[in-house]
Amino acid sequence: MFLRIVKDSFARRPRRKLLAAAALALGTAVATATLSITLDSGDRMAREFRSLGANLLVRPQADTLPLEIGGVDYRPVESGAYLPVADLGRLRTIFWRNNIIGFAPFLEAPVALRSEGSASAAGVEQPRALLIGTWYRHEVTVPDGGGVFLTGVASTHPWWRVAGRWFDDAAQECVVGAALAQRTGISAGRVLEMDAGGRTTRLTVTGILSTGGQEDEAVLAPLAQAQQLSNRSGQYRRLFVSALTKPEDVFSRRERALMTPAEYDLWYCSPYISSITQQIGERLSGVDVRPIRQIAEAEGQILTHLGALMWLVTLAALLAAAIAVAATAGTTVLERACEIGLMKALGARRSMVGAFFLGEQWLLALVGGAVGYGAGLALAHFAGQRVFGVSPEIHLILLPVVLAVAAMVTTLGSLLALRRITRLDPAPVLRGE
């Protein structure tokens, strides 16, 4: 009986049903697209943000009091403590090991420069510069059978540009900052002789480096060369870490001491920058790990605003669909008043009449939701290609979610019509009043 009534209703009023189904399909299509993009946007945006550089700085805990102005460390490079390079493989053993995109140790040493082929006049002081030792692409062995991890400034400082090529980590090569090269006339292909406290080395210049920072006045070379000149074998001074994180929220900012064991486990097992900071501190002994706040806060704000925008668009689309369903449902009740009055006059209870009407609406929700899911995947593919250059993955779990949302929107949109049905008096309707 129910199926026959529903079939007759669809056959006699196809346009109105199609209009309601189209409104639902449009709303659920936007919801599917935004949910698909939101599920992928967190990781994709976090990876895009890694082009901003490292978001964590590791220094010796026993180091001297920092003296930083405008983000530049003005302490003498010889002062302070140092950390062992051999421990760096442990970074890939933390709970969120796969979120560690890269890391690069830095070691500075003041050197005197002399370019091969240039004559030095007697009594003329040789130009001095800061030699910064680091890795460009270096293989790090991960303990406990973790294999080999390739890391360096190529991962942590991807915006640095070199005219020429980067140095080879295993060769006696270097790159020279653009400002230093312009001031001293150094060019790619020249051989630099460097002296630091009686220890000398010769490095071939492979490129000119432009960073927009203090590195433009320095020479960057493989970490092993800086360790040799500074007599700091197997050590480094600073470590930049690039890690994928989720935006900080109220929960992540709570005091650890006030958390219950369950809350602490939830915080520890979430990729907040604060939890990754603690895990790094547990793996590397004697270190002070701090977020680079400018980058971390910018990432969190953008991701939070993007998520809020996605939810706002979704709610607006679903609200518009609910209004369209409410309009068509109200019109349907007016058109079928005689039919509803006859059913009540024949003994049908209010709940039964409402169930018939709501069943029709849910069937519309099933059709509109399924069509909207397919259209939403196409929309997500288009938007993903435009925004990220990569289409979001197809999440089948969204299909039942979208159908449930379509049913909820249909129910909400039909509430006024259901109220009118339950209050409808059959006698005046059947008399034509």
C-alpha cells in the first residue's frame, strides 16, 4: 500500500518532486565536495606550509643565555654548548616519526678567506666571514632498524635559491652568500682557502646563495668541513626541524599537570606542535626544543580559518536545501489536502499519515543524496585540482554520511508541513471549505 501511494504521488507530481530532489542534490553536492576537501586539506596544507621552512628549533639546554634581536643570534659563535650529531637519527623514532619531514644541523665558525688566484698584498688583512656548516641532502641512519632517512636544508629551507648548484655533502665544496660574493668578487668555480685558528681547508665554490637573511653574508659548506675547521668533530650548534602538525586549540594549550591520564594520552597521541616538541625532547638528551612561533601560529590560523570557511559554506548550502524542501513540502500539503482528509476520514491515524508523507520525503532524500554525492566528488576533483593541483581521495565513508545528512535536511525542511498535516481537520476539507 505504502509503495503504491508513493509511486502514485511521484507519477502525478513529477516536477515538484524533481525540484525538491534537485535542491537536495545541490546541497549534498556542496557538502560532499567541502567534506572531501576538508578531510585532505589538513595534511595537504600542512605540507604546503613546509615551504615556509622549519617550524621547530633545537638548541643545547646548557647553552649560554640567548641574545637575540629580531631573530638574529648575536652571541659569539665560540660560546655555548654543542650537541652530538650521532643522536639525530632518533628523531625518526618518536611517536609521530612520519610527521618529521626533515631536519638540518648547523655549526658556525669564523674564518679568514683567500680566493685562489688573487694576490694578497703584504700587511693587508684577509676578509673574514662566517662559515656555516650544514647538510644539503644527507643520509642519516635511523636506529632500531629504521633504515636511512634523507634530510638537510633541501627539506627545512626549500626557499633558499642557489645560482649554480648546491655543494655535495661528501665533497670539499661550498656555496657563498650573494652579499658576500658581491662584496669580495667571489664567483662560482673559484677555490676558497679558509683559515680558522691555524686549521685550513680549501673549498670549491659551486654556487651563489640567496636567502634574504644573514646567510647572504656567509659561506655555507658541508657540516663535516665546519666541524674540522672549528675542531668540533661530530657536533652541531643548532638544529632546525620541519614537522607536520595540526593547529593548536584550547585543549592543546592546557597545562599538562592538570590533565587526567586519558587527556594526556590524547594530547600526546595528537600531532600538536607542543606534543611533537616534547617527544623530540625525550629522544634527544640535553636539548631545548622550541617552536618557531611566527611560522607555527601562521599555519594554525590559516588552517583554522580554512576549516571554518568550509563548514560555513556547507551549512549555507544545506540550509538553502532545507528551505527549498520546506517550500515544496508546504505546497504539496496544500495540493493533497483532500487526499490527506480522506485518509483521516477512513480511520488513518495522524502518525500513519505523517509516516506516509515523511516516507516520500526520505525517498527523495535517498535519490537526491546519491546524486549529490556523485556530483560532489566531481566538484571536489575540480576544486582540488585548482587549489592544490591534486584531487582529493575518494572517501566511501562519506556516502552514508551524506545520505544521513540529506535525510536530516529533508526532515527539518518537512517539519512545518508535518505539523500542518497533523492539525488538518478532514471534515472542512472534504466539504470543500
